[in-house]
Amino acid sequence: MSPSTPPGDGQIECWFSILMRRKLKRGNFVSTDDLKQQILDFIAYFNCTLAKPFKWKFEGFSEPN
């Protein structure tokens, strides 16, 4: 049996949650270009200061008998 979602989906959801909470939720953007630039700036900042590997806790499904 295979999982219903690709293995990296949880990590992607986690990353977008961080972006939403730290940048987008209370952001003030004057244009879509401003929004794009602020997201790119946040990514650069995050990668230099906050990025660390997510801990993968899933150990796989047990084999059916």
C-alpha cells in the first residue's frame, strides 16, 4: 500500500505555514510585484538564518500479513 500523498507534501505544507505566519498574515503589499519581492526577500532571510532540516518522523507502513 502506498501513501495517498507524496512524501514531501508534509514538508511543503510546513514551509507554507511558516511563510504564511511570518510574512503574509500581517503583510502590507502595495502591488503584486511588492508581494513577490517581499516573499523572495523572506526566502533569502529564512535560508540564511532560520533554515534547518525538518525532522522526518514517518517510518513507513507496516507490511501486511
